[in-house]
Amino acid sequence: MAARRQKNVRRTVGKGGNFRSTKSGAGMTKKGIAAHRRANPGSKLKGAVTGKVKAGSKSAKRRSSYCSRSAGQMKMHGINCSKTPKKRICAARRRWKC
């Protein structure tokens, strides 16, 4: 009998809690990133750039790229973070310091 596949569910607590709650800034936890890398060999998934970065560094460019990309997602879905600050995208953008 074939093994039953579990659907990939975003959980913030309990078994498989690999995602942060919106209160703690959304996105994946370090544990979640490690689990993803184990499940997907060759993955280059990295965590959020949350600290201070030097202008022009790789991290600064990654942050800038994420901020631009997520701004496009917000525009596409008509999200205004000043009106709905509890949305996951808004929490993640705060964490990334966008």
C-alpha cells in the first residue's frame, strides 16, 4: 500500500510549525528553512534580512529585491498596510524593514 502524502499546510504552532505567526513577523522560522532544505536537496532558500546591512552588500540587494517584489504583490491584491496591518504580507514587510 502506498504511503499517504500529507498536504503541505502552513502551521505556526505544533508539529510542522515552520512558519511565524503574523504577530511575530510572518515568514518562515529557521527550523522551517532547515526542514525545507532537507526535503528539497539543492535548495537555496534563505531567511529574511532583518539586521543592519551595509549599503550595496548582497544582503542589502536581497532586501531591496524582496521589498520591490512584495510591493508588487500588495499592489496586485489591493492591500493597504495602513488599513490592514495584520495581513501576513504587511507583517513580513515590517520584519524585512521595507
